[in-house]
Amino acid sequence: MIFNELAIVESTEEIASNTFQTFLKSPKIAASIKPGQFINILPSEYWDKMMRRPMSVASQKDEVISIIYKVVGEGTELMQNWSLGDSVDLIGPLGNFWDGYADKLSILIGGGVGIAPILNLHNHLDELGEEKVLIMGARNSSEHFIDHNPENGVYMTTDDGSLGIHGNVLEPLKIALENIDIQNVKVFACGPPAMMEAVRQYSISEGIECDLALETLMACGFGICQGCTVEFEKKQKTTEHSYRNRFGLVCMDGPIFESKEIKSCHL
């Protein structure tokens, strides 16, 4: 069930350079949302833009959810300046969710604020006692908020080599796959389009099962505006309008897609 709920701001903290985590008391959404799903946020009651701001949920516990975001425009600037006790209009949970991790080595890959749904899945797998590896990529050390800890399956990468592995997320992915039967592995990834496309192509070439959570702007969040299209690799069987044979909607069919299901992560 999708709820339109007025959440209450509990706290906001800068966890890395220009990266913030806000906790919102949202009992209905917190009780029903699953790792990988997202919410659509009205940044202010005076917001006069057509589009809300879609955000993956980074955690949910005891009636509270959290989101992780960078301040990159008017909407996120308003969010960063929310005060304790402010009411925030949310719609959610929206989209599908992570699945297929039981009895497998889950390799979780996040880039930038795409780490949010990955962290949520990571915490969920912790609760289930499932085996996992966490990989996070960033441009430099100031954008990281997790310690590089390869001994415990936690890998940080940086473009400039200032923390962890110097390079992109494919380097630790290859390390994690050493001496592993790929039939017992599944990759879960969310991040910038270029990172996601590299993970998608590598997973396909190596025959690794891989689910990708796509990020894009959405006006409605539940399939009315038809703005968040992604092209399928193969025609789908549908009784809807013919274009739905070729194009999916990130908000309804996703945001999570299997790597072989779509043509590209560049939307």
C-alpha cells in the first residue's frame, strides 16, 4: 500500500562532504517499506515545482526512516535546512525492492548517494545473517563515511587514491569474486549511471546475476506522468499500450532491474 504521510524531522547530520542524512518519523512508511524502495518528497509546503524529489530510503526502524542526499539544487537545499520538528509531505513506499539474496554471497555496490538503498539492504542482510561484501566508490576520501576494512569485506574506492583502493568499484568486485563460484553470487548496485553501466556490462560478460537500482528524476512516482522511461533489451509481453512492450518505467517497473533486462543505465 502507498501512503501519503506527514513525517516529522527528527535530525539532520552532515556525514561526509556535502552529504547529509536526515531521520524522519514516518510510522506508516517505516512499517511497510522494504530495502530498495523509495519515497517521493515535497521539500516544502511552498514548493511550486512540478516534480517532488525521489529518495531511496537508507534505513527504517521504530517508526523512523532515513535518507542520504547531497545538496545539488533548490530542493535538496530546502531539505538540508529542515528544522527539528518540521512536517514533511511524503509519498511511499514506491517501486520494487531487493530480492534473491538468500543463501548467496551478496556483493553490494554503491556510488555517491546511491549508497542509501545499498546500506538498507546491508543492514537487512545483517539481521538475516546472510553473507555479504560491501563496496562503495567516491571521488575522494572526503566523500566517504565508512571505514575501508577489507578484512571484514568492506571496500572503499577513490578516484584519486586518497582512501582505500585507487580506482573504480570494479577493482574490489574482482577481488571479492576470486575463488568464488559465480553461481553462488549476486551483485546489487546503485549509483551514478557510468558506474552502474560498468557494473552491468561486467556482470553480463562474467555471467554474474546482478540487480541495478536506477536513479532518475520522477514527477509523480507512480506511473502517471510516464517521464522515467528505461528501454528494455527485449520486447515485453503486455496488454497495455504498445510502447510498454519496449519501455519500462523506473517508478513502477523499477527502480530495480536485472542487468540483462535493460539496454543501458544511461537514462
